[in-house]
Amino acid sequence: MTRTRRLSLAVATAAVAALALTACSAGGSGSADGTVTDGKLTIATGQPAYSPWVEDDEPQSGKGFEAAVAYAVAEEMGYDEADVVWKRSTFDSAIAPGPKDWDLNVQQFSIDAKRKQAVDMSTPYYTTTQAVVTTKGSKAAGDTTVAALKQDTIGVASGSTSISSVKDVLGVTPQVFNSNDDAVLALKSGQIDAVVTDLPTAFFMSAAQLDDGTVSAQFPQDGSGDRFGFVLPKDSALTGEVDEALKTLREDGTLADLQTKWLSSETNTPVLQ
């Protein structure tokens, strides 16, 4: 083989390799179906993953709101349960620029224009609402109606949407604290009877910040909260498919049913009446 022939072959080989690498990084995959592993849908979540989003830190069980939604989306996309592969990732790495070793990532990512510069984000599968956090020994324990909560002293964090929610829904003016942490301390000391915050934060407070905490009720959906969506690699070939799957699940009532099951019934968190 002549030197010129060898050089031409090397250039051609390098060009093919570059094209393959570009295809892989653009959509997060080089497989025939647009996934990182042909015939499999690789879904990532946090480590650990907390209830009620994932039960017992086992997303493969399909138990918990986000685990159940992920399997519902996979099914709509044509993947059997056995074809779903779970991985773990940090929150920050999931929304950072660069190639990914997963197809979808689900861990309460708020849909945000800035994040969309680095990754793709699906249409929403859930919009947050406000919730009531209290303790078992509090005066507010067991108060699951607007009429009952009107009689309680409610705390909220400064600058939060919880302030207007308490005023609009409960018709009372809450005590405002510098942060959610300060509101939790006030609840612990008995200065207030309950804290109102967004539902994801409420679950965290009750599980991680209070020994006897409980999320006693949630406000009716008003569509004004943060919208959670799946994260996908930038320019993923699957983004449109995920959006179509979510559209179907939204229209046929599946998302609402899963929300009721995992964020209300299973957690004993009724919607305020």
C-alpha cells in the first residue's frame, strides 16, 4: 500500500469515527433506537431516592410517584418493564452540559429555561402545590380542612409563594420567617402550629428535619407551582417521544391517578376541603 493510500485510508477512518462520536454525543446515544443501549431505556434518579418519589430507594420496584411515572412513560414508548435499566446520578451532574450515560433522568427537576441551554427537558409530569407540615403533638395535628386550619398559627418562609397561598386559601395572614429552616425551628419550639411550603419540601421537612413530623394536608392544585419534567441529553432523539407519552398519560388520566395514589392516598395527605 502506498503512503498516499495509507494516508487517505487513515483520514477516512478518522472521519467515520468522528461522525460516530458526534452522533453519540448529540443525542446521548449511538444506538439504532436513539438510546444509550439498543433496545433498553436507561433511566437515572438520585442516590438515595426518597419517598414518596421512590419508595425504599428502589426505583426498579415501580413504587413511588416518579418511579411509577417513569415506567408508565416507558410503556407508552414501547418498552417492557424488563427493558428499563436504572442508574444513579447526582442532581447537578444531570443538568450539566456534556454527554450522559442515561436516556432520561427523573428527580424533581423544575423546568427552567436556563437548564434547557445545557439539556433537554420534557413537558411536565407534575406541578407542585402547597402543603401543611406539622407535628403529631401540635394543635394543628389532624386539621385537614380550611375551617380548622384558620384557627391555627401558620408559618411560612420569606419570599415564598406560600405567603399568598395561605392568604388566598386559608384567609389568614401567616407568620413570616427568614427561611424554611427558621420556620421548622419555630414549629419545634411551639411558636407556630404548622408550616406551609411546597409539597416536595414538605415531605423533606417531615422526614429529615422533624422527629415526629407529618404532611397533614395539601392545597388544591392551582397550576402556579413549579413544573417537574424529565431531563434528557441535549438534542436527544427521544425528547419528542417522551413528550408524546406524557401527553397521552395526561389526557387519559394516568398522571392524575398516579399523583392521587402516591402523593395523597399512600402518604395520607388529603387535599384541603
